[in-house]
Amino acid sequence: MDWALRACGWHGHYTYAPDEQGLADRLRVETVAGVAWRCLRCGTFVPGNPVGSGPADHAPEVPRGRLLRDRWLMRVLAIERLLRGLLLVVAGVAALKFRASRETMRAAFARDLPLLRPFADQIGWDIDRSKIVHLIGEAFSLSNTVLLWVAIGIFGYAGLQGIEALGLWLVKRWGEYFAVVATSVFLPLEIYELTEKVTVLRIGALAVNIAAVIWLVYSKRLFGVRGGATAYHAEHNAESLLSVERAALATELG
């Protein structure tokens, strides 16, 4: 997949006219339709006036190549974090509603549970040993204070997911660090949950989180890995089309 062409197809080309004459000559060409400027993202020459202009050092960073692919992956991860946060908000609201009507729900559960026994016997479900029924009974025994703290904890976790999603979507350096730290903190809990019961959902969630941490640390050079921030910014500059053309121009002049 050509990530640059896909991005330009969605957002349009980004052309830039640098003040440096030699560099500008490398980024423009005369066509039958007039002057065309080279897109800093996909490299295509686009007829018409440039989108931006000024000194080359003031040109905005336009990701391309692998950096552009990484940006797409980060936004996919941001969407996953946002969806997880929304599900947690729903769970928090459910906990508050359960807290508000716990006694009514307890009475309804005690009244309707015997009605399920004939059906349970037919399908071979032992209600008396059911973990689901046991967990529901334990939930009814929780105090209002405990249920309130459970809801607060769920909302707090949802807030962390929202901050992760925002930082990753905006492709901010702090967002990458925040995502790695916040995700790593909960990995021991996810591993412990697997020791209690192995499910496809739990395995999938753990695999996604471990992969996200490893990928972010390695590809974004976090915590000094692979040269750290210095190498990270140098890589961005090296991928820039303006930097490539400036280096080529310097070689020609040299």
C-alpha cells in the first residue's frame, strides 16, 4: 500500500515553495498547465500555486514513507483505546445504576432465579455451582461505598484510555510515552487475570497491549532505545523531502 498516495487522496497534496532559489528549482517544473510544485508527502508534481511558502526551515513537517505508515498505525491504536474507554464509561454508568437500584434488582433476582431452574436442568446447567450466579450474588452483597469506588475506578481507567487515545491520535511525543507507561502498568493485572481464567478476549487484549508497548518503544525510540529522541528527530528530518532535495543540491554544488 502506498500510504502517501492514500493520505494525499484523503487530505490533498501539500506543496511548498521554499525561499531558497536552488531548492525551489528542484521542487517545481513548467508544464502545459503552468507551474507545478512537488508534493512534500507523495512526491507528485501538482499544477497550481503552492499551498505554503517561506524559508525551508519553516516548512511544516509532512510525514512520508515509513513515518507516514507509523502515523496510521498510531491512529488505529488510538481508535482502539477510544473504543475501550467508551466501553469502560458504559461499565461505570452501569455500576452507578446498579448501586442506585441494587435492592430492587436483588429482589427481582431472588424472585426469578427459581424460574430458571427447570430450563437449567434441561440444558445441564447447575445453577447452584454457576460462577455467574455466584458473582451476581457477591455483587449484591457489596456496600454502596464499595460500588461507588468501583465506579470511580472504572471512570478513572476510562480517562486514562481517553488521554492515550488523544496523545496517539495527535501523534505527540508525550502521548507515546504516556501510552507505554499507562499500558505497562496494567500488564501484570492482565497476566494475573489469565492465571485465574484463560479466555480468547483476555489473550487478545494482552497480546495487543504487549505488541503496542514493544512497537512504540522500538519504532519511536522511547526511553533512549536506538538512540533516543536525538535519533528520532534525525530520522524525521532525513525522511523529509525538503531534506532529501537539500542534500542532493548540496552534493551537486559540492
